[in-house]
Amino acid sequence: VPVSPLVYTLAYTNSSPYAAENVVLTDSIPAGTTFVQADPAPTLTSGPLTWNLGTLGGGARGTILVTVTVGAQVTQTLTNIACVSTTTPEEVRENNCDDETTDVLVSDVAIHKLDDPDPVGRDGRQLVYTLVYSNVGLSTAERVVIADTLPPEAIVVEAVPAPDSGPEPLAWNLGALAPGQSGKIVVTVTLGTSAGPGVNNRVVIATDTPESDYGNNEDLEPTLIEIDLAIDKSGDPEWGVPGELLTYTLEYANLGRFDAHSVYITDTFPVGITFAEVVQQPPGWEAFDQNAGPPVTLTWYAPRLAAGASGRIVYTAIAD
């Protein structure tokens, strides 16, 4: 566990019946650890820890205890390599080094956000976000904080549990989160009519404790805005003769609870009709494409059609 002591035991032996001269033992402690003490004390502490053991009689053995501390930011597996050497010729050298790996227990906080309903609009403007958080790591995560950045069009109705600060962003101070511990936060908002065509909600979880994976610390939840556009076309007269002037009326409306953005009206009528002119066109609409055909296609564009808004476009054509 980070910021904790770790003790290595170095057990050495001369398995030969003959004495080994000028025996030296070295211990390369892992990066991210700090040497504290050793029993017996090393001859050198710069570079690898070094013990000049002198002559080691046949069958002699011994033990060295090395204590280190693990740095607070260490998240990877630690590897310690110890080696022993002698100036005396050896029959077997393959056993002169040994490595020991140590897993470091770290936290891993994660967050996931859900929205309901999606799309939102037809049944109202209320939207419920559920923030599901957990510690999927092997160590306690300290001073865990969740920050939820709501869409600018959102107005908070309720949050359970209540945030510690907000609303930009809403923040919860969760304190310590044990391994395997999880929970959820439910935030209910209403959206202004100007929201659309979609809104995004970003949530982030953080801890002061080092983590094994930072890729699951945030989530972005998009929500589509549902609108309800309607149009009705009528002609006068209903039956025409060649050369007669025909008048067409397009009545449109936004029946939804949210503004509609980038609205297009396209009207295609059959062969035998020649477009004459636009008689009535509400402010905010642009007739940007009038295709002479055949078939004749008229297109109007408005950057925004407010919730509940309606209007009409009137144009004339001549029957061929």
C-alpha cells in the first residue's frame, strides 16, 4: 500500500563445502521506494545497497532485513533484485541473483452517468440524471469528490443526496471510499425551452489517492431534445384549369415543449405547375432554394422556431 513500510528478507548461503572469498551482496531496491534501514547495516548505501561479507565458509548462511517505504504516487508493481558474488570460482552461477515482485494496492474510482428520459420533451421538460460511482480498486480512496457540470439550460429541481456546493458545478465531498464501495446520486432538472437540439452533462470523480486507471474518472452523457413539428398544406382553388392562378397555404407549428432549431420546410408539387411568387412569408424565414423543376421544389429555412409558435407561408403558382 502506498506510504507504507515494506520489508525485504535477503537470505544468502554458500552451498559449497569450500570457503568463498570476497563475498559481496547487492540489493537494488525498486524505483519509488526509499531506503529506511537494514540489519545488518550495509557497507554502501549509494547506488544499490552493498554488503561486503568477506569470507563465507562452506555451508555458511545468513539473513539481511531491508526496510523501505513505498512512495505515495507508486501504482505499478515493485521489483527488487538482489545478487551475490565472490572472487572464488563457482561451479554454478545461475542462482547468484533473485528478484522479488510486490503488488501495490491502489484505488480506482469510477463514475457513470445515466439520463431518463432520452430523448426528453414529449412528456415534459423534466430530466433525471443518475450518477453511479464506485471504487473498483484494491485500496481505500481518500478525499473523493464528484463534480457534475449541468447543461446551461438546466435548472436543478432536486438532488439526492444534496450537494456540498454548486450549482456550477454541483459537487459532493464523499470522503473515503473503501474498495468495492459504491453509491449513486440522483439529480432532477428542468430544461429551458431554448435547449436543443441536444444537451450534454459532464461528471468527474477524483481522489487524492493514486489510481491504477484514470480513464474511468469522467463520463459525458448526451440527451436528445424531442420536438413535435406539424404542417398542413391547402390549395385554392382545389381544382384548376390551365392558366389559372393557384394559391397554396402552408400552416406550420411547433407543438412540442422545446424550441426547434434549424427548421426546414420543403414543398414539392407535381409537373404541370409553374411557381409564381411568395405572397406571405413570416419574419425569420428565408426562401433560399426555389428549384424550377420539374418537379418544382420550394424550400424555406428558419434558425429557430419557438415552442408553441405557429405561422403560415403563402405562395402562388400557375396551372400549365
